[in-house]
Amino acid sequence: MSSPSKRRDMDVMKLMMSDYIVETINDGLSEFNVEFHGPKESPYEGGVWKVRVELPDAYPYKSPSIGFLNKIFHPNVDELSGSICLDVINQSWSPMFDLLNIFEVFLPQLLLYPNPADPLNGDAASLMLKDQQQYEQKVKEYCERYAKREKFENASLNGSSDEEISDNESTGSADDDIPGDADP
């Protein structure tokens, strides 16, 4: 490939032509959101997340910035910012990888095989190590509450911002212990 910009354009077009829904931001190809579905046969199955991708000018030689826009309960995802801790993106990125690798391999693997020894979300890591069943239940609660397509479709129709997608008011009890919910 003769230049990083051609490679970037080709990778984004490949992602757009795949089964993923891609929304560009500011009509460019360097920032966009991708609809990502939780892997089958995992506690994340049925969840739908909007993942923000920002490609640096030096892509593919420099890794993209990836983050979940709606909340996800996972040891390696920061609950507030949505940023992820994944070596292949943050440290061992290679120009051999492309955007499809991120959505077809890296993110599904992250959700299927969390690493509680290197957490960005200490609560999720602790719960996973202490009580796997309770951890999986909390993951499913988050999927139900924050990771449904209707949540961001309704937010788009109502003109809501991305932050409002993940901070809908709690419908549960005050004992939910889910950070970010408003007190009654």
C-alpha cells in the first residue's frame, strides 16, 4: 500500500461493506461509530454496543483508539470512559491488523476471556474472581439496561447525546449499586 491514508480508506470501506453498521462522524473516515454485538454463548450475548473508533494520521502504523460509548460491565473496560485495556491494540499493534480484526477477533476475544489480573474496572474484576455467577448476572443486567439497540435508536430520534445513552435513569431499586445512576 502506497500511503497510510489509502490504507485507512480501504480498511474503513472494508468495515462498511461487512455486516457492521458504521456511522461516520463529521463526514470523514478518521472518526466513526460501529455497532458491535456481544459474542454468542457469552453473558454479553444479546447486547449491542456503539463503539467509537478514532484513527490516527499514522494508521495503520499506529493503533486506533477504541472505546465503548454505552456502558459495559467488564474488568478490562473503564466503566466511565469506555476505554479498553487490550494489549493487541494498546501495545502490540501491527500494520498487519485491520479494523475487521478488531471487531471480528479482538473485541469478541476480550469479552469472552476477560483478564481480571489487569483491570480497568476493579469492581468487575473483583466480582469475577470472587463470584463468577454473580459477575455474569451483573453483566446481563448491564446488557439489558445499557446495551439494547432501541436505547441508541431512541436517543438518536430524540436528539440525545451519546452520554445520555448510557446514563438513563435507573428503573431498579436504590440498592442496584451500579455507578452513574442518579439518586432519587
